[in-house]
Amino acid sequence: MGNYLNPDNSKFQEALNSDIYVDKTGLIRYTNSVLHTLQKNICVSRPRRFGKSMAANMLTAYYSKGCDSKELFSNLKIAKDTDFEKYLNKYDTIFLNMQDFLSRSNNIQELMERVRKIVLRELRSAYPDVDFFDENDLIESMQDVYAYSRCPFVIIIDEWDCIFREYKQNKEAQEKYLDFLRDLLKDKGYIHLAYMTGILPVKKYGTHSALNMFDEFSMLNPGPLGEYVGFTEGEVQALCAKYQMDMEEIKNWYDGYSFKGVASVYSPRSVVSSMRLGEIGNYWNQTETFEALKVYIEMNFEGLKDDVLSMIAGESIPVNTGSFTNDMTTFRNEDDVLTLLVHLGYLTYDYENRCVSIPNAEIREEYVNTVSVADWGEVSKALKNSADTLKAIWQMRPKQVAQGIKEAHFETSHLQYNDENALSYTISLALYAARNFYTMHRELAGGKGFADIVFIPRKKFPDKPAMVVELKWNKSAEGAISQIKNKEYCASLEEYKGDLLMVGINYNKKTREHTCIIEEYKK
């Protein structure tokens, strides 16, 4: 048993000892299915806080010869699998956390030398009787060990892409590192599984395909590993029942990622924090400030800022992910920036419709924090003042509401401010703070038609009034109120027992003025 060769299972034991552990051992069933096949090389990329290291520690505990983990896994899902004991603790397992090596190295050459020396030392210690051909050559030595023991290797590399995050501009260092991994892993018969985790998928270098043997499972398409990206709906429901948390609130704040066959995926770190502490909150910014997001959404690509505002307002944006080169510096267009934000967890990707959106309230709050302190003109001011605009509706002060909407008015190259649809985006920004209290519905069926926007208070805010908002362009706010009444839009809220406000808003293209009328609905 060593630190890097055949480590013990103590790190996975810590996960099991924690207040909350969600069983993701089904992942082992997949890795067992690809052992010693052409699909044995797996690269899993996830954002921070999505359990990558926990999964790597779990696989180490399962495969490592340096421990006996049968009891550890006995009450977990994988123990019921027919192949559970067939592969349990049967492999020479090498676990490498590249971030640890990087923090102890001054450059990429030192990192590679440190990996070689440490693993070689533990190989010699574990196999003193092996006649090593070259004690300074890691690959030759692994071959010698395999020839002697006939025990294959499992290689697990956590934070494999830290080089690309720390040495963003150093292309030469990046290529040396990729070549090092290629030489270590590619076409090695003595390796039966190579499992890498990181934030980014494998780096693309044109014809330089150092790691083209890897199957990649990313936030764009996790394939059969979708249910292991984060927490699923059923897993979160079970936690809410145990910790007496409001499932609707948890869903609003931490859901929003979805993949084929897995409709709802929740941010694991945030869910665990909310359960343990007993309150909804933004736990994302505890491990990364919004300054990291600010760098990317302020890049000078045409349409980027406008699309960010549209997504804050709740829209989805088409994106082409094909040109992204899987690093954090090569950006040729807006699509590359949006694709990186998917990998970082700041956006969710709809594979079927090829579009991106902001996944949930927690992440949307990060965007709003970023835009509010950025120099985005009146929009920044409108987001800061959205709570005041919402309060003005509650207090039936229509002039202040109209002013708040005016501040949120933005014109874009792809969406001219000339119809009610564009106006609805503006309302979403001006009333951003409403998301803290309401579930917002666009085009909600009711009465004899569809109300433009309906705000329904979430269960924990029964004192807030529901709001039916009708939008007009080049007409009148009075006409908007009349339409709400004549078409009986409030009928969609017949079961709602609280107060209800009707809000009519009009934009006059000639005067460039917004007007607003607010009335109570009498049931």
C-alpha cells in the first residue's frame, strides 16, 4: 500500500462518513463494463462542485489492491451487481491528483519528473524482486511489473486539466504535458482502465491528437454517465424529505441541468450545503467569486452582452459548440465563450435544440451580480433597482414602475425593440427581483387567451400578490388592462386565494416612453 500506487480507501471512507452521501457507485458498473476493451480510456469533465474527486476516490477504493473495500461497499448499489467481487481490489491502481503535483512544481518539466520519480519509487518498493530494465523509465518499469505479476494497472488521474488552467498561455508546456500523458497511457496493454477527471474536455491541437483514444463525457453530452453528473430528481426528493426542505425551492435554486434520459440534474455541492445548513442560499460563490464569470461575459464579441441579458431574462440562446478548442484562452467568437461557460457550469446545454440557458436561480444570481457591477449602462442600474421596481408594483406606484422598465430597455442587433416579445425581455430584467418570490410564466393560458406574463407567489411567500402583466407596443396601458379583464386572464388563477394585481404596460415608439397602470383584481 502506497500513497500513489495502491492507496487505501480512506478518502472514500470520509465521503461515506459525511452527513450526506448520495450513492453514485453505479458508475463502477460502467467502468467495469469497459475494462480491458477499446473503450477503457475515459475522460470525465465537470464543473467545480460536481463530485469529480469523490468519484475518483470511489474508483480508487474499489480497484486498489492496497485495501480491502468489500465491507465499505457492502450497503451500496454496486454490491448488488453480479460482477462486484470479480474486480474488487484486484488491480495495481495508480492515483494521481495533478493539482497536488502542480502546486509542488515550478514548471511543467518538474511536474512530470515528480510524477515519474514518485511512482517509480513506489513500484520498486512494492515489487523488490522485479528485475527492472531501466529503473528511471516509468513506462518500462510498469511493463516489467506487469510481466512479473500479470496484474494489470488501473490509472486514475484527478484534475488532469489543471495545466490548462494554470498555464493558460504556455502552449509549449501544454503540448509537453499532453505528450507525457500520451506516452504514459496510449496503447499500453498492461493498463486495463484509464479514468481522468477535469473541468475541460481533452485539449484539441489541430492534427496533434495526443489523447484521441479517450471517450469523453462532458457537460455537453455525458452520454451513459448522465445520472452521475450531479444529483437526480429522485435523489434530491429523498434528501428534501429527510431534511424537511421545500422541494419546489430547491428545484428553483439548484436544478436546471439536463441530459438525454436524465431530465433534471442538480448542483450537488449546493444541495448538500442547503440540506446541512437548513436554508436556501447561494453556495456557488463560496468557492468562486463572480469575477471569474465577469472575465468571460465582458469579452468584446458582437451580440455576447445582449445574449447574456436575454438569458438573465429567461431566454435560450442558439450556440455552435463545434469550434471550441477546449482551453480557456482561445476564443474566436461568441459561441466559444458560451461553450466554455457550459463546461464551467454557468450555462446548461440543450443537446437536442443546440441552445444554452442559465440553469437556475443560484447561477442567475451570479450573472446579475456580475452585470450589476459592470459598466453595462442603464441595464446595470435596472438590475440593481429591480427590487424597488417590484416594490413599486406592490405599492401601486405606476410611474416608478414605468421608470424602472425604461432603465431596463435595451436594443440588440438580433432583437429590435419593436414588439411585445422584446418588451417582455425588458420586463423580465426590470422585475428580476421578482424571481426571489415568484414563479414566472410567459404566455400562460387563461380565460379566452394567453396572458403575456403571470407571476405566481411561491409557497413560502403567501403574503405576496399574484400579478398578471399584459404588454402593449404603440397602443396604451389602459388597453392592456382592458384586455386582461375582457379576456378573463385572471381565470387561470381561480384557485389562488391571495391578492391579485393586474398590470398593464405600454411602450410608445414615437415618444420612447413607457406607461403603466396597476389595478387590484376583485374576485
